[in-house]
Amino acid sequence: MTRIGSGWKPAAQENLVWLSFDEPMPGDRRDQGLVSTEHAEQLALTKDSTDYCWYSSSMQGDQAGPQEIVIPYGADFFYLYVDGTMIATSKVPLSEDRGPITPEDPAHPPVVANVSEVGHEHGFRHSFNLPNLPPGTHRIDLLATAVGMIKGDWQIARPMNFERKGIWEGVLLNGKPIHNWTMRPGLIGEQQNLPSSQSETGWRTLTDARPLRWYKTQVDLPATLLQSGAVFRLDAMGLGKGMIWVNGRAVGRHWLVAASNPPNALSQRYYHVPADWLQPSNQIVIFEEQAASPAAVQLETRG
């Protein structure tokens, strides 16, 4: 394959001014959440209205030393916070065929439609190694993030209503179950409709990067460019994982992971922005799950 110049260039000023809004941790939220001895599966809580769900509890460390938290069955990607600090994340890459969503039932064996997909027995298992924590009680917060509904030929005889997200088969600390959970579906930024809101409350000038942060900027475009029939894309360089909106419309989820070919490339860096979505003054909003900065993000155009 021969790569040639694409002709893309910045659609507006290159040095965009970004503002940031910190997504509150569950312990700082005012909503009470759903309290239960056992957790609930994510879609039962969110009705697929959001990709995000918090699971909060506490762990009792009887002695100092390394600890292990295991989610035997969970989807799709998790961030583990201990005492308000992000300690670990799910390991990547995620298997597309992750095997059965529950322990196998001999009375209802799965239909093997693709022999190359056999052997994915533990694709829903997530394990997190914790550093040397001091003895005592520690708060744990698990942010479950969905990456969309998964369908493939390995799911024959498993209808879409079997789809599960979040946690549904317990959480283990050093092999013992953790009980007494508080669950909060969605994010505060979603509740406040930050992708569409024009309010400046809670926003401040961008400084350092940290996980769980909303970003926004204004991009002004000349009328001649909007009327020229040009096409537009968003260069998401520098971002990690999250979601992007332009003028309140969802551009999509972003997840910039390394690609194997060509070397040092990203699996996806550019996101199409329909010209009909754009106007003379445009608001770009990003929710970033990881400690990544939008400083290099640009709206680009090609005539």
C-alpha cells in the first residue's frame, strides 16, 4: 500500500483554548445511589442510556501487603480506584469472543459456529493487583465502561437480551466475596448535559491532565469555508479513551490504542464530522477517562 499526502489542514486557529470540568468521584456525589448487599448488572441499572456505571464498596485489609481484586464476570472495561486514587485498569486487548457470560451449563451447551474462536473461556475475567496497602478499611470504586453491544457468530443461540455489562457474578478480594455495594449509573457531566450546555459553571482553564475529566473548546469557522463543500474530520491525537461531541452531537467513542502496522501508528485517530453539524461558532466537548490532554486535538478540513 502506498501512502500519499492527504491534503488535510486545520480548519481554524491551531492553538485552541480548552476548559476542563472534573467529573466527581462517587464519594463526592450528592445522589444517594442504589444500595444493595449484592451488585446489579449494569444494563439493568442504565437501560443502555449511558456507557458508565460506578460500583462502590469497602475492603478490609487485615494485614499489609499485596492484594488482588478479581471480577470473574464483568464487561467491558474497568477502572479501579482505591481511596480516591486510580490504582489499576482492565488489561488490553479485550477478546472479541469472550466466551460464556456465565459458568457453562451442561444442559445447554453453546453452539460452536467458528472453530477458530474456541477456547475463550475467561474473556470476562478482570484481575487487579493492588500495591502494599496498610491494614484497615479502604474505599473501592469501580467504574464500569461499556464499549457497545457485541455480536458475532460465536453468539448463535445466545440472543441479544443475554448481553451483559458491568458486574454480574461478584467481586473477590483475595478470593473472598465483597458485599454491600452502592451503584450509581451514569456520570454527573451527563446529568448536567455538558455536551450541549453553554453554561460556564464548574469549568476552569486547562492545567494538568488527570483521569475523569471533561474538556471543551470553541472553534470558529469562516462562512466561506462552510459554504465551500469542504469535508471535516477531528484529529484526536493525544487523547486516551472516552467520548467526543460536536455541537451536542456524538461524534463517537474514542480509544487511541497502538496498532501493529504501520509501527507507532494508532488504531484510530481521525473521526468524521458531518459538515451539516457545523456552524460559524462550534463547541467541541470531550469526556476523557484517562490522564490524557486535548491540547493536540484539531478540527481539520479538506476541500
